[in-house]
Amino acid sequence: MLWHLGLGASVVGVTFECNEPAEASKLPHITDTIIPPGATPGEIDRIINEAMAAGTELYTLDRERLASLDPDLIVSQDLCRVCALPSGDVTAAVESLGCSSEVFSYDPMTLDGVLDEMEALGRVAGAGPEAERAIEALRTRLAAQRMVAAARNERPKVLMLEWPDPPFTPGHWIPDQIEAAGGEALLAHPGGRSSSCTWDDVAATEADILIVAPCGFDHEAAQAQLTEVLARPEVAQLPAVKNGRTYAIDADAYIVRPGPRLIDGVDELTKLIHPS
């Protein structure tokens, strides 16, 4: 987001997951995670549940490095404690270190809210006029995508699994993406939290299209998870499976990170939902 707003040169530190654009990953990392690389969705779910039950932090903050960087502004989030260090922990760390950093909590719940929050971030971070133009270009693209979707005669029923083990159905801005791509989002929670469901719930949807978009996974890893999902007997009778309309998508790039690439995600979903 900060690079998109023309502020990349001002960024002095990032989290261990910040890898877009590529130069971001070369900056000092101030967070880490207890989740090991290569863990399966089932293993990750177990680690998260055990950590939460024990009151163990999923993410750690390098307080000494944070203090040495002495940033004017820290961008954090309270959207999901499973995804990143919450803003409250960052604020407490800043206070205990005696830093004067301002903490901006970035917490959009809808697709329009993502653009609104980006605009607010630009103002707080002192972005120039190019930031306003960049966001306006995203709004224009989204409006055009929605106009095309509204004009379509067909709106297929789309089931997206945001997590495959156990199955989670999409919340936040993801149902907005599906709708803007010309689909009807099933078992969705627009503007709310993604939620777990049962495989019987999945089987009862009669989805025309099944998309596996595991949070934090790229396309190759998502494809492997799609294979696992299709091996389950509960999905065998879904119209999507019978008609071969099952897909994996790079969730890390296009679906779960609330930034400018969500608009690219609408384009990617449109290709899957309306390939013609």
C-alpha cells in the first residue's frame, strides 16, 4: 500500500510477510511468527488453536530493532489476530520503549473500505497528490468492474473456501470481490468475519463454481489444497465438481491482503467466473 501511495522511500522496516514489491522484503524485519514454514493448513489450524488456548503469542515483535529504527509512523492492524501482531500490542510496545511513534491501525472490512482506509493512510503518512490519483484510479477500475458485472445475464453461484482444513467461508471484502466479478457469493459474510463451516454445509450449497483460496498461500500451494478438497467425498456431487469448474487462486496476491491488488483480484476472479 505504501509503495502504491508513493511512500516506498519512507519505509524503514517491515514484517516478515512484507514481500510486495520485492524491495520491501529487503528492509529490516521487526516481526516473526511461531508458525513453521511449510506447515499444512491442518497443522497451522492446530498450532493457532493451541497457542490461543494457552495464551501464547502467534507473533513476536523485535522491540530493540523497532526502537533503533525510531519510526514516525507504524502501520498495524486489528483485523485478524491470526494474521499479524495486533495494534494494541504495538501501541503498548511503543509506550514501553518511550518512542514517539504514531500507530495507525488499518482495519477495513469491505472492498470500498479498503480504498477508504488507504486514502486515510495516505493522509496520515503525508502522501502527495499522486496518492489521491492512485486511489482514484483504483476506484474507477472497481466501478467499471461492477458495471460489467451488473450487466451480465448470468450470475453463477460461487463457493470460495478461504481455508480448507477445517473449511472456512469468506468474510470481510472477499464477498464484495466475488460480486464485483459477476458471481453470487455463497456461505459468505460480507463486511463480517470469515467463519468455519462443515463439509455438509459445503455439500448443500449446490455451487456452480468452487474456488480454493487458502489465506497466505500462493497459487501453487492453493492448487495442492484444491486437490485435497476434491478428494473429499462430500464435494463429489457439487455441480462445480461435476462440470469441472473448480479452481485455485493465489490468495496471497489477490484475495486476503487488503491492498491495491484486491482490484487485480476482481479481474482474476472474473476470468474464473466468466471465462468467455
